[in-house]
Amino acid sequence: MSETLIGALFVFVLASFAGFEVITKVPPTLHTPLMSGANAISGIAVIGAMVVAGPKDNNFIVIMGLVAITLAMINVVGGFMVTDRMLQMFKK
């Protein structure tokens, strides 16, 4: 394995553990508003996925970038929809 892949896997595992610890400490009443806002921040992942999908050196990289863009956009749109639905509940 290349050093880049090992480094990326290391960061992924650390981020997974950190995310799990943060999410388990959130009370259930705050979980939905917090997660809907966090999903909206996933727009950063869309930009990163576009950077990855940009170079056309390898078809596999372009396909994985397209998958990443699609999944991140679903996350962003879902986050905004949940937030909007929650805000509609507080309107009279």
C-alpha cells in the first residue's frame, strides 16, 4: 500500500472515532437540529469531491468523484429539508 493510502485510512479511522464520540454525547432532543445543520455543512465535501473528480487521468477516479458529489449533495439537500421542516413546526 502507498503511504498516501495509509495516511488517508488513518485519518478516516480517527475521524470515525471522533465522530462517534461526539454524536453519542448529544442529548436526543438536540440530535435532529444539530445533525440537520451538520448535513448542510457537507457542502464542503461537495467541493472536495469536485476537486477529486476534476482530473481525467483515470476513469475510476472520475467515477468515484461523481459518486462522492452525488452522495454529498443528497446529504446537503436532506439537511436543508430537515431544517426547513423543523422551522415550519415553530411557525403559527
